[in-house]
Amino acid sequence: MEIKIADINDKIKWNSYVKENKGSFFHLWEWGKFLNEYFGYKMFYLMAKEGEKTVGVLPLLEKPRSKTLISLPLADFAGIIADNLKVHSEILNYIQNNYTKKDFFIYSKEELKNVPNGIYQTNIYANFEMEINGNAEEMLIKVIPQKTRNMINKSNRADLTIKVADDLKLWEKYYRLYYANMLHLKSLPLPFTFFRELQNLWKDKVKLFLVLKEKIPVSGLVGLIFEDKFYIWGNASDKKFSNLGANNRVYFEAIKFACENDLRIVNLGNTKPQTSHFFFKKNWGAKEKNIYVISNKKNLNTESKSQKYIMSLFQFLPRFVLEILSKLIYKYY
């Protein structure tokens, strides 16, 4: 078995393997290439081969000067896809043996049953997936629990308008919601140009749903489409309108979209257990799954302390200044 760093010539084979082996949107070559071109992250996309046959892949990215490999930044999960446990182990061994001076963090839906020496594993996040079975009304009645169903029905009486974004003006409205949410959480917002480039690159594979109350954006959701799955990648809302069920409404619009477009799975994304977001997602009747962090570091807290500290200093800066700084901070920290 040979394990190599894939290059652009391997892109078609890489994506084919991802599609044939139930990989995610984030496993696609294009996601890493997008982050490479936007932030300058270096791609270490490992491909396991037996002769001409691809038997496993692991996408890894490294921020400039960080000496840390991540699978993957700005993704809920990625991790190793392999034909069998032997290939999975060989890829991990390759990282341990060839990147001895680097730390690595792999976010995976798959738990390591036999954790090798020098490797640590924990489940920090929960992920929720909903299987689509029927039309939106059937999902509302048969799958979605009563509490959430009540909020959806309440939102239907609240005179809310739903928009599916097809121009940058609506993306700008969503970004204002997102930006305010991130400041409230004391988290670093991505620049608006990141969202613009994301939409430009994938177009029909990126969907933005926006809920408005009298032309005021009150909730929004960014979804990514891959094969028969819809990934809820971003969500923002105005807390002043939470009593109207605006956030419930935008999630239900995503589910309705999946039903109408023959998608089989809606992934509601990651969240930390026992938080308000955790219980919000749990109340959709979706299946809860652990997301495992696999690393050569004992401390598996993957939050960027540097970003948190910088944000505490810079959060009161004008938006245009913070957006410029944000790209640099995401690039290096």
C-alpha cells in the first residue's frame, strides 16, 4: 500500500472515491482548494493506493506557520474514509511517522475502536441528522416533535416572508445577522467576501434561506448540497424575534427544500452537548451522533484561544476594519 499527498491531477479520482464511499461535502477536493486559495491554508490531502486503486483518503489543511494539521477547518466533520480498518490504521500511522513535528486534529463521525499509542480521542460535539421520508407535511406530522411543530405553526401565523437568496443583497442582509450573532458570542466573524466567494464558487450547491418580518431579516440559514444530502452549515437569527418561531421556520424551510428536491438527509450540524443549540436541534427528531476529535495532543480542546483573545480586543472596531483583520486572524490563528 502506498500513501501519498494528492495533487491536482488526483482531483477526479479523489472526488469519485468520496462520492462512492459516503463522504461529505467537506471531503470534496474543492472545499480544501477553496480554503487554500482564500486563506492560504496548505493542503495535505492524503490518498492511500493499492496499485491504481484508491482505498482511502484523508483531507488535512495547515494554517501558515501553525504546524497544526486539521481535518478540516470551518467544517463540522471530515476525517478518514477508508475501505477497511487496515487502511484506516495505515493512514494514521503515516501521519504519526511523517509529521512528527506537527500536531493534528481530525474531526470524524467514526469512532476509533482500537486507539493506537500516542493517539487520543474524545467526543466534544454532537451532530444531528434527519432522514427525509415523505413530503414536508408528512415530516411535520410524523417526525418533528410537538414542541417544534407548535413553533413552526406559530411562525406561519406571524406574517413572515421567506426568501431564497439569488443575489448579493440578500447575502448582505444575512451577513448582518451573522455578524451581530458572532459579536454577541464574542467569536470572530468570517469576512463577507468569504460568503460571496463561497456562493460564487458553488452557486446552485449553496443555498441561503432568509426569513423577514416586514422586510427586516430575522433569521437565516446557509446550506450546502452534496449528492443526496443537505448540510446546514451556517445559521443566524435576531433573538428579538425568537418568540415568533423565526429560527424554527428557517430550519423547516430547509427541510421542505430537501423534500421537494429528492434529498435523503438533512444534517443539522454540530453543537456542544447540553447547550441551548443542542436542545434546539435535538427537538427536530433527528438522530444524534457523536463527532470525535482524534489527535496526537492530550488537550483536545480545539477552540482557538488566540481568536477568542483577539476578538475580546477588537470586537468594538468598525465592521470594515474587523473584516480585514478577520481574514488575517483566520489565516494565521
